[in-house]
Amino acid sequence: PFLQQVLADPDFQRGDVSTSFIEERPQLMRYKRSRDRGTKLMNWLADVTVNAPNGNRPTSVELRSKLPAVDLARPAPDAGRQRLLDLGPARFAAELRERTSLAVTDTTFRDAHQSLLATRVRTKDLVTIAPHLARQTPELLSIEAWGGATYDVALRFLGEDPWDRLAALREAVPNIPLQMLLRGRNTVGYTPYPAKVTDAFVREATSTGIDIFRIFDALNDVSQMRPAIDSVLETGTSVAEVALCYTGDLSNPDETLYTLDYYLRLAEQIVDAGAHIIAIKDMAGLLRPQAARTLVSALRARFDLPVHLHTHDTAGGQLATLLAASEAGVDAVDAASAPMSGTTSQPSLSALVAALANCERDTGIDLERVTDFEPYWEAVRLVYRPFESGLPGPTGRVYTHEIPGGQLSNLRQQAIALGLADDFERIEDMYAAADRILGRIPKVTPSSKVVGDLALHLVAVDADPADFEANPGAYDVPDSVIGFMAGELGELPGGWPEPFRSRVLAGREVQVRDTEISADDEAALDGDSATRRRTLNRLLFPGPTSIFEDTVELFGDLSVLDTLDYLYGLEPGEEHVIDIAPGVQLYVGLEAIGEPDEAGMRTVMATLNGQLRPVFVRDRS
Ligand code: 3PY
Ligand code: ZN
């Protein structure tokens, strides 16, 4: 609720959020009066209770009761992480290439909820099940658990420090390699940062717990990935998995740009840059089975590195692609726990494990152990249902619009917010048109955002795309499109779209983003871990970091709240128990909610440890 208010703020939407954000908004100040933890948490709970934008609380979903019975006192067995530490990244990769069994990465902890639930799954709910994976499925190649949008969302929406999540997952999973998605020079953001920032980020991520970095550049420009690759290689312990972003359809005889030859030339640069593993990053789920066979076979015939395939199941058939790739020799693939799989997420892990069980490429992962985790993830999905994207099933329209999985769910939400929910097909069509206008680019964060911005703009002003393309000077052009045409994100695989580009840039002074950092910040990046983390948060996400700091100041450490309480607030007649520290509990109840006064304030009569506590909340409905 507080964050919703922040998000609705025009300054915030423009990105002009400074640390004085709260100071300039006296209506938020009243929360500042409270100093003790209980009162701060009560402020959050009362606020959510009144303003709950989240609808009805799902009844009786107790996440912990859905966990399989596993003896957590038993230590997690040594597994891939210990092998990586023993062998070093190059030999670890060589071993991956030599094995017969298909290696599997579980993406449930990152991409699955990014693509289905707007990245909203909280650290608490990840860390609860993580030790079970460490003991039951140690055969996993890795758990993808960090990076992508998780960093931004933790700070902006969850009141969490992303570094705390990584540290907690590392502690919970000492044996399975942890993997992250790194957006090349854009690290975990949307625009390029200086190499010094990337380097400090990679060092801190490695020392906090990342073993495998999947690095990509949205335009497949290897020079843009080099600083990140070099930083990972310099750690000496982490694996550099470098991705080619897959787009188009390489089996289509009419394809002239994104051909097999294009991908092989790209892979050659990736190998030359020192990668340990080549990733095929099929962010929209466009890689068809036969194309996968062709691409995987060619990559493995040409290069010695293992190949790791990532796809999204948007059209519904990507298990076939994984199996075709497996037959062609792919070394590793990504999948997600079944209740968190399908459509914009990855294919189902249990379907994959079952498909290969007792076959030559058996994953070595026990099917029953994988399915034992499903009740937990199903309950997670129910608890977080306010963040469902509204995509009811697979869609083959992705082959035309090519919207990546993570963005498709997001755009549907944006369409609802803009009152265009009933007209989503128009947004899809405009997205395809915007992509053609911008030069047929690979679409993935952040290039996908540029295409999405243009698509929404074209729909909003009801433009004819052909007219916009011919006369961009007659329209407002979104800033991201101008920056993109000015080369802010790098060179385009198919060259610049002319004369569109010159027309967009004509008469404009495009300011090149300042990529220098101050000497103080540079020193801070070389400081201790806490200083480096704080500095990285601020340099990468100044706005969300100040929201995070304000959230902690106003509401305290929200991570102690169960997600049902955190999202849905207090229920009449229920005693909410909050474990604020080992052995320290708060008992919170709801007595009554008053009518709003003229100023729109309501009094929430709550109890804290048996004592009546009125909390004043602005009703924002
Ligand atoms: C991200 O950059 O977050 C992605 O998941 C891209 O596919
Ligand atoms: Zn993905």
C-alpha cells in the first residue's frame, strides 16, 4: 500500500526519486513517529488491512505444512559446488561436457516467479524450501536464484536487501551451485554501468554465493559483455556461462539475419571471450524442436564447450524442444517446479525428469523427490495470486510478436493499468510493428523495454505504424527509443534502421549518459562488503534503494511477517503470531476498523500482545 502510493507518484514514475522523497511528502511522515519494532509492523499490517489491494486472503494456506518431511539436521551431501571448488571452473565445465546424463538447472527461485508472479516471491518463502532441495535433489547442476529483475523488485517492492537474499540462500544451500542472470554491462539494471561497477558487483556476488553467472547482452554484442566476462574470469572460482539470445526462426528459409551462421559467428566470439559454457537463451520460447537440434548439434560440433539451453514455454510445446536438444547432445537445460512452470515460465521439471527417466540421458534426479516439492510451490502460487499475469494458457501468438516471457506477463499488467486490457491483441500487434521499425532486434531486457515502450505509445496515440516510421518527427517519441537510436545500448545485429534512425535523431541533442563514478564511490566499491553492497544498491538503483531505506525506516524489518500477513493484513477473530527473533513473538489481532473521517483517515483497532492499540491509516480506496 505504501509502496503502491510511492509507485503511483509521478516523480517516482519519471525516475526522479531522491532520498528526500519522504521528507517532501508529509502525508507519509506520520509513520516516522513510531520507533519500536512492534509499532512499525502494526503500521504495515493496519495499512494493508485497510487498503489491501490484494483481494481476499486465500484461506488456510500454510506453506510450511506443504513441505516434504526431510531431516534438516542431516547435513546436505557434497555436490556440484564442492566439485566446482575442487576442479575450478574450466574443468567443471569440461566434466559437464563429458557426462552422459542431462544436467538440469531449477529456475523456480528466479525466472519462474519473475515470469509468472511479477518477481514477487519473498526471500522467506524461498529460504524455507531451499534446504530441502539441498538434501533431496543435490544432482541439480544449479539453482537459478538471483539476478534478472529480482534485485530491483526486492528493493522497490519487497522492502528487502537483495544481498541478504543471496546470503541466506547460500547458507541454506551449501552444496548445489547457485546461478544468477547478469545483463552484461547493464548488470541487473536497464542501462549500461561503468566496468568498475560491474566488476565490484561480480566480486561481491561471488563472495556472497554466486557460482555460475549467466551473462547476456540484449543485442548479442559481445563487446558489451566483455567487462562482465572478464570480471567473472578474474574471480578464478566462478563459472562464466555466456549466452546467445535466440530470436526469429533459424529453420525458416526466408530468414536472412538470424541464421545458423549468425549464431555460430556469435558463439565464436563468445568462446574467444573466454566463456566456460555457452548458453542458448531463448527468452520468448521461439526455439522449435528441429531448430534446437540444428543449433545444438552445430555448436557442439564446432566448439568444445558445454551448451546450456534456456527457454520459456509460452506456446506450450517447449518440452519437445528440450527433448530434441537432449537428443542432439545439449549438456544442460532449465526447468521449473511444475506448479511454477508453463506458459511464460520454463517447462515443467517433473515432465522433463519423467521423460528421461530410465533412458540414456536420465537426469539422475529422483522424480518422486521433485514432485514432493510441488505442493509447496502450488501453495506459493496461491498465496501470491494477486500478482498473476492473467495469461490463462499458452499462446501461439508469441511466434509473431516475439515478446519475451517475463515481459509478456508484465505488459498484460501494464495494459490493465492503462485501461487497454480488452485490447491486448492491439498491443501485441504494435509490439511486432515496433520491432520492425526499430530494426528487428533480439528482444530481452533492456531492448525489450524499448520495443514495449514504443508499442504502448503507438497504441496510446492510435498511430499508424507506417506513418510513425515515415514521420517520427510528427510524433512524441519515447525517450527510451531516442536513446536506443542514439546507440545507448550498443550496435544492432541487422544494422541501423534508416532513414528512421536519422529522422528520430534529426535536430536532437542526445545526451550521452554519464558513465563515470565519483572517486568516493570508487573507494566505497573497494571498501568492506557492507559498504560495497550499499554503494552498489545506490549506484544501480537509486530510486528503489531510497524506497527500500524508507520502508525499513517506516515499517521495520518486514521479512519477519508471514507472506499471508504481509500481503493481506489482519483477519478479524484471528491471532497473528509474528516471530520477530528466536523465541520472541508478537501476538497481533484485529478488533475493528472505523469509518473514514473527513480527511480519509480510519482508525484500526488492533491488539498487540493483548493490549488495545489504535492505528491511524489513510484509506486510499
Ligand atoms: C531478465 O533480464 O531479467 C530476463 O529474464 C531476460 O530474459
Ligand atoms: Zn528466461
